[in-house]
Amino acid sequence: MPLYGILCLVIVFLELPSSGEAGFCSEAYSCSRQCSTRERYTTACGLFDWQRCTKHRTKYYSCSNTCYCQICCQGYTGSDCNTPLCFGSISCLNNNTCTDPDQCSCKIGYQLPKCEDTNECFSNNGGCAHTCTNIPGTHQCSCRDGYTLASDGRRCNDINECSTGKSQCNHNCTNTAGSYTCTCNAGHELSHDGKTCDDIDECSQTPFPCDQQCNNIPGSYTCSCGTGYYINTSSNTCKDVNECDTGNHTCDHICTNTDGAYQCSCLTDVDECLEGTSQCSQNCTNTPGSYTCSCENGYVLAADEYTCNNTDECQGVLCENGGFCIDLIGGYTCSCAKGYTGTHCELVSSKW
Ligand SMILES: [Ca+2]
Ligand SMILES: [Ca+2]
Ligand SMILES: [Ca+2]
Ligand SMILES: [Ca+2]
């Protein structure tokens, strides 16, 4: 017998249970009651029980009957039987209200008949731009990584990682929808983490960027040249140094420029003094590739460096007492007047 407040009475009149209204209704059930019957039986009687007598007795037994009890009418419960029941409970699902038997009044977000949660995500993704998550009574929108939920709770706005400092790009940051990309300044390349910029070692690349020597530096490289070359800064190529033209050589005689170096060669010396081809008027001294002239005592080399001129030693010499100077090779002598003698005729001759 379900339901509480059962007051079962054996009711002799028939009252059919009614539904649709609050209150008590009768319900028939099978019950038992005591029934009796008068039965006749034969027993011994008389003197020394020699006789047989017929007697009567009342026999009691249990017999089935239809009973009725007062129960709440279908769809109601409670002590006054005026609390409606919705699908076996006094409340609907999700704490919604049961207003009439099997009639729920559902709050927004729940659906009839039992006020089950409405899965808003099934329809148009719940109005969410990205991800819809169904929850009891409502739903929630969320956004994929790189986006933030707009104030309407539905749209998703891109996060500008570049301007918010979330990018961690080493050099340059470019915002994209839902993400961002990092790029590097010239001479650098993006590392595997997509953020760090590493210097490019141009010197280890193919083709080799320099003519001769390459020096890697952060963000760039420089070229240099070996001995005998100089760098042409406009073309970054190595050019030969012409050591012969620039005088930057150690050749005594002939300098011949070569690529990256120079070569010296020698002149064969001719002894002009020996061959008599010199122009010296007096002494000739052979030198490698040439010769020099010199003069004997009493002569002086002229400006042409070949001719020897006699030195006039009488210049500035005064012969006294009427004497006069005679220029000699390498010296002079005073020729004195009669009666005088001495180097400069300064003495009176005793022979006079
Ligand atoms: Ca929902
Ligand atoms: Ca972005
Ligand atoms: Ca570099
Ligand atoms: Ca050279």
C-alpha cells in the first residue's frame, strides 16, 4: 500500500477513486475477515458413550473480502492530499516546481515535461563563437587559446600578444588572429622555440660569402683578405696589392707584381771602369749597376760628377815683395822678385 496517511477502513459502500482533483480517494484492496458457519457433526453420547448423537457447532474461518482505504487521489500527496505529484516526486527535476500532477513549471534553461536541463549547445552552438559548454540551467561560451571572451559572453576577440607583451618575441612581433608570429632582424634566424633570434653564421654557409677570410659577428659578418691583398669594401672582394707601384717591396733591382705577392729580379752589372765606357775624367769606381767618379789630389769633381777640375790653390794667397803666385797641381808656389826668398817671398835673400 503506497503513500502515507493510510487510513484503511472497511467500507461497505463502493466509492470509486477519482483523479484530477486534490483530496482523498478510496482504494479497494483485498482483505480478510472472520466468517462462521453452523455445521452438524456426530459424537458419542449417552451411558458409557454407547449412543451416537447429532450436535451442532459454529465454525470460524478466515474469508476474503474487498476493503477500501482512504488514500490521496492520484497525483497528490501530503497530509491533506493537496500536494501535487510530478512523475512520482513532489518537485520536478533540478529543483523546479510541480504545479499540478505531472505538470512542471520549468525555469529558463530547463525543458518540459520534467524540467530536464536544455542543452543549448545543440542549437547553433549555443550562440558561442568557439566552444559551448552545457551546464545545468544554462550554458557557457569559451574561446580557443589566443582569444578572449567578449563582453557579450559569446564572441571571441583576438588577443594582441604583441602589444600586451605576452609574445616574448626576441626581435619583431606580428599579431595574427588567435596567435602571433615572431620574426628576426637581418642576419638572424628564428630558433625552434619560435621566439628567440639566433645569429646566422654566414661564414659556414654555402656559397661562401667572402673571397678569402670570413669573420662572423652578431647579426652580420665581415670579409678580410690575406697578405698581399686588400678588401674592396664596395664589392667585398679581395684585390691584389701592387707592391711594385706602391713601393711596398724590398727589391733592389726589378719588381714584378704577381697576384698576392711580387717578384724581384736582378740587373747584370757591367764594369764600366774596366770596359772604359765610363765618362770619368780621372778615377772610376765600379758599383753594382753603375759607377762613380773621383778626382786625384788637387782636383775637384765638377757638378756633372764626371769631370775633375784643377783646384786653384793661389786663390787667397799673397806673395810679398813683388812676387807672384804660380798654381801647381795640388799646391802653389810664389815666384819671388830678385833679392827675396821664403814661401811667400817675405825674406831678404842673403845671396843678394
Ligand atoms: Ca543547459
Ligand atoms: Ca593574436
Ligand atoms: Ca652573423
Ligand atoms: Ca701583388
